[in-house]
Amino acid sequence: MFRCLLLVTVIVAFGCMAPARAQTPPSGFEMAQSLIERMVRVTGRQSSGAGGQVGYGLVTGEETDSRGETVLLVVVPYNVVRDPERPDAVFQPPGVVFASAPQRLHAGEVLAEALVPDRGNLALVTVRKPGSFRAVPAMMADAGTVLPGVPVWQAGLAGAFAAASQAGRLAYQDQAGWLLFDGIDNMAGAIGAAVVSENGVIGLAMGPAPQDPIATRVIPLAFVAMRVRAWGHVWDMSAAGSPGMRGVAAGQAHSALAPAAPAQQGDGAALAPIRVVPLLDAEAAARSSWVPQGAKVSPWFSRGATLFGSPRREAARVGAMPAGRALPEDLWRDGAYDIARKFDGGAWFQIGTSGQDLGFVSGADIVEVWPALRQGGAAGKVVREWRGAGGTQAVLRDAGTAFEIEASLECALARCRRVILFTPPPAEAGAVVPTFQMAPIRGVWRKGERVPVRAMVPRAAIESRGALVLGCAGNAEECPRVTVYPPPLR
């Protein structure tokens, strides 16, 4: 299996092992140079009479294909191997070239999983693993730590299989989560190149930004990791904060997917790999609280969350969730991660994605996202009734496992395209305050129209002192807030 790659604050990672001897961390340019060995040049969209599209791909791990052969999984830009205008178009197998043998062309295979350009511009390619290929260790950086003006280097140029010696700089991050950099090669042949800071790999270059053609759009590697894992494929890269990884020079870390190395004598024992430690069924049952079908969780928009090996703050850290702004907005609002278990009314959650266990996260660091309910068929004892905004009837019911709110929200804009209920975030990070968000109801409503809303709300979000449930009807740019609960004072 691959050696431990990238020191990251991403989706999930299991810790790495490293010798205890002190080492000098490599510079950002040295990291970019080293990463070239993990980058491949891909020529896709080839057909008779057409030369195809050229770009870079990042090797993410080893898999076994349907023929039982060991193949390398490569994440590449969608528009290098697929035609955005003709998604069903068939092309010749893409050609893949490795830096260690640039004169030899390997035939790749495009997999079905993909995200179109405006949703992430990602595709997957597999290629038979060459006998001479060795995964080069690297580290993965948290994109949130890259501030405007911080230098970065590019692993892969349009005209050369090499790292850029001249540094680029972050300009800003747009509302969709793309990072925009100045000084990065954004010519067509450089698409897919990795962008590296002194802390590790930040993301993949995706060409000129539509709103600023001089700048280069970079997709955070946190998002890429999440999508590859969600598709059920290997992502052999570790997360930031893994014990033994801080300050470790490239070439000295081992992947948690690889067999554990024996303890080292003299220089100190290697750190044991971190594993998620789930509770016993009886222990989990005693501490769990109800979660409706389809409920999920998301990180807060402006901050990420630490993942732990067990539901306690002193437990080993096994990874991190990126801030919500690094995720596609629809994914974040609908709930980005599955809830495996919920403990102590929401003090802790065990989360995962596509059946893969990611670890435990404190309830103070995430928001529960529950689905909206269909109108009609309300059940439960009526606790309160009141006149909401506009004189409409609102009801709070005790449904036993949760509370149910039924109300209506008025569209105050020319057009409203979604309606949501939610609780405000905690006043400060780490505050233990129950939080909730309803997955949006989507549609089109005109100004003055009222939209009926019915949703289950966690009991703790209603029973806590100072409970506040807000609602809004609006769109991605504007959504005026109104108080849904508690009822207005008479």
C-alpha cells in the first residue's frame, strides 16, 4: 500500500507512524519537487482527427480492478478526459505518462464517477501500476491555513514535468469555495497540477477563474478527498494533526493503510497507528438519543471540526472535517456526513460517509441537518399554539422522540427559491449548545406568498434555556431571517 502522504486538515485520516528523531521539514518548493513523482500527465478526449486534451492527475492510492490487477487510482480534471458539452461522448483510452519514465505511454481507463466543471471538475482514471512506480511521501495542508499573500508552489507546468521555482500567492476564496491564486500557471496544459505550501498540498489547479482570467482556480484537496472517499475509492492520505507527523520530513511517514512497522530501537519506538474505537453496542445504546431517518450533520460554515477516535476530548485525533465553505453549498445545507450514532442528546456524534466510518465529532462543532416533513399527518401532543407572522397559525407538538414545528414563512423577495428552519450557531466555538438545521425546501415563490413548513426539531434544541428557532425564505444570496420559535410576547 502507499506510504503516508499529506499532512492535512481534510475529511478523514488515520494517523501515521514516524521515527522519533527530529528532522528538518522540507521547504514548499522541495515538497512540490517531490510531489512530481506522484503526479502523472494525462492525455484524454482523443479520437481520430483530434489531438485530445492534456493535463495532470494526482495518484491517490492502489486498488484491485475487476480483472484482479493492481491499478493506480488517479484523480484528474473532468474536462481532460470528458467533454462537458457532450458527457456521453466516447473517446480512446486516455494516455498516462509517469515522471520516472516520460517516454513510455500507459493506457488508462476512465471510471464512471465524475463531477462536472461547475460542481468540482473531477474525474477518476485507473492505470495499471508500473513495476518501477513507488509512491513518494508527501504532506497535505489545510487550505484554511493559507492566507492571502502566503507563498505557494506548483507541481506541474504546462510545458514541463517539473515544479515551478517561482512562488504564487493566494488572492481570495470565492463564495463557492474555490481558492483563487495569482502567479500560478493556468495554461491548459497545467490543469490538474498540485498547488503546495510550506505545510503541504493545498489543492489542484483548475485553470483560469471565470470571473478573473488572470487568477487560477484551485479546488481544495479536502473536497477532492471527500468526493473520492464518498465514491468508495482509496484515498491514501493522512490528516493534519496526526501524531508523529508534525515536522516530519518527506519520506519518513507511513500510511495507516500500510502494515504497522515494528518498534524502532535506540531512536525510540514508532507511534502506533490510530484507529477509530467504536463503543460497545450496549454502551452506545445506553448513551444514544433518537435520530430521524435521513438526518445528517455538517460542519459550521466558517470553521472545521476535529475528528476523534472515541467520543471524548482526550481521545486521539484521527482527522478533521473542512469548514462548510470548502464544501459545495447544496451538500453542506443538506448535510455532508451521515450520522452513525448520536450520544447524550447531541454531545457527540459518530459520523461517516458512504458507509465508511470517519470517527467521532463533538456536537458543539457541527450542526444537525434534519429533513423537512410532508404536510399533513401531524402526530403528537400539542404543546403550544400561537399566531405567527402575518397572523398565521403555528403549532409546537411533542412527538416523543423530538418536537415538531408547523408554521409558514412569507417570501419577502421578488423570488424565493428555498425555505429553511435553523438555530443560530453557538456564540463561541466549543460552547455546548444544541443546534439544528432543516434541509431546505426548494421551489419558486413570489413576493408575498406564504410557504408552509413542517419539521422535526431535536428535543434539546427546544428544551434548552434561551431556545431560538429561526426561519428564512429566500435564495443563495439573500434570505431574510424571522423568529419562528419561541412565540412572540403578547
